Amino acid sequence: MAYKKSVYIRAKEIMNKRRLDAERQQEMRHSQAVMRCPELLTLEREIASYGAEVIKAVGMGADAGDFVRRLSVKSLEAQKKKAELLKNAGLSEDFLEPVYSCPVCKDTGTRAERICPCYTELVRQLAREELEEKASLSRHSFLNFNVNNYPDAEDKVLGVNQREQMTNVLSFCKSYAADFSLKSPSLIMLGATGLGKTHLSLAIAGEALDRGYSVLYDSAHNIMNKLEAEHFGKDSFSESIREDLLKSDLLIIDDLGCEFVTQFTKAELYNIINSRILSSLPTIISTNCTARELEEKYTQRTASRILGYYYPLAFCGRDVRQIVKKAP
Ligand SMILES: [Zn+2]
């Protein structure tokens, strides 16, 4: 799973804050406990001194075992006294223990050199929040995609019933999302503006994210602007978008064809598409362009990569946004 670097950085910051908060609260509870029973400090120093004395066992030879055992007994007795002191002060035995959000990794994100599930979950949640801010995933789910907004009439160009076609497209997208993996095919969503291409690609994005895959979603216009800014040094402080485009588990390029096309953007688009095909990473492109327009705009080799490798989904109907706006 390759999430954006910003997501990992934010996750690390949150983990650090959780750990520091737990440790600060522990310190506060400790000072409360000392105020109630000052003898606690003496006992704690005693316990610490037994720990420090263990080092003396080195070089003792045969006597080392006995020495360490005596220290352990003394240490255990002091710990029992400490527990009694807390109890007598009306405090629980674990009152002085830090309370971590995740007791497994103690809010470090790793345990025994392995990533803790709490960290994986946090990263997934942050990735979802980031996409939610950009595109409102909650408004674009399969549940609120209404096929009744599509006319129960034939599409003259495709020669199919529009509502049936969109029912099939919806059903395909649902299965695609449910079975999504790095082996999933790439998709090209074709059709005019406002037919639900963005809606269904975001519905897929939401499910892929929920299942732990990293998703990068953006319009072709924004992607190209960011690449240009990075390439021409206008945005040298931002993180590299190129790496995210090439490595995210699922890349969704919305509205291809509406951006300003230059030699630079043509080359970049080919590089993104070709590199992801070579890495076997799925991509979803939505476009208002026809196959011929793709060829004309982006060169024949780019169009043939897309049309040769991507599974086509034809959207039809009327502009759903206009229909929804008119609804009472
Ligand atoms: Zn954890």
C-alpha cells in the first residue's frame, strides 16, 4: 500500500501526540499520587536502585545468581509495598501506568519490528479523510446512485436502453469495487458530462480505501497543473506528486480532456499510463472524449495504450446533475 507521504507524516504526528499525551497524563497522575502519599518517592527510588545494582553481578562469578535473586526479592517486596500505598490512598494498582490509545504498541505504531494494526488503521482513516475533503466520498456512494434518473428509452448512438445500460454499468462498478485488488483491470469511463462517471469512480474509491488500498483521485486539470508546477519549479516545496501518481494502488484521473493540453502534458500522461500498465497497477480514467478525440489530443500511442488495456464503460442518459437540481 503506497499512500501519499503527507498521510504517513500526519499519521506519525498523531501517534507521537497520542504517546506524549499518555506520558504527560501519567506524570500528572504520578504527582497526584505523590501528593497523597509522599513515601511513594522513597519506594520508587528503592526499586530503581535494585535495578541499578544488578550490573554489579557482572564479574561476581558463582555468587552472581544469589546476588540477583536477593535483589529480585527485595524489589518485589518494595513493589508490593508500593501497591499497598496506592490502595491505602484510594488509588488503583495501575494508577501510575500510562494509558495508551493502543496498549499493544504503546502508541509507537510498531511492535516487535512489525507495523501495528492501529497504525495501519490510522493511515487508512487519514487517507479517507483527505479524499473526503477533496471529493466528498460520502455523497458519492453506490447507495445514492439512482438509475431511475436515466431515461427508460433507447440511446440512439449506442442502440441500447439507457436505464438498462446504466443498471449494467452500476452493477459492474459494484462488483469491481467489491473484488478490487492490485490485479483489477483499468477502466475507462466514456460519456458526456453529468452522466455519473465521477460519482461511480468515487464510489469505487471509497470501497477500495475501506479495504485498505491507497487511492489517488484528482481531475486531469489539477494533476497536470501540479506536475507543471513541480517540473518548472513553481512549487518546489510540495511533495512529489509524480511518485504518488505512479505508486498509489488505484489512480483515478477525472475529466481527462478538459485540461489544457501541451507537449509537456501529453508526455506526462503517456508516462503515467504506460508506467502504471508496466507496474500492473489499476487506473480509472473518466472522459467526455471519444476514442478519436483521445487520439487527436494525446497522440495515437497514448490512445492505443488506453483503448488497448482499459476496460471500457459507456455511460449514457441525460445530465443527471440537471435532473437532480430540478427535483422538488
Ligand atoms: Zn498499536
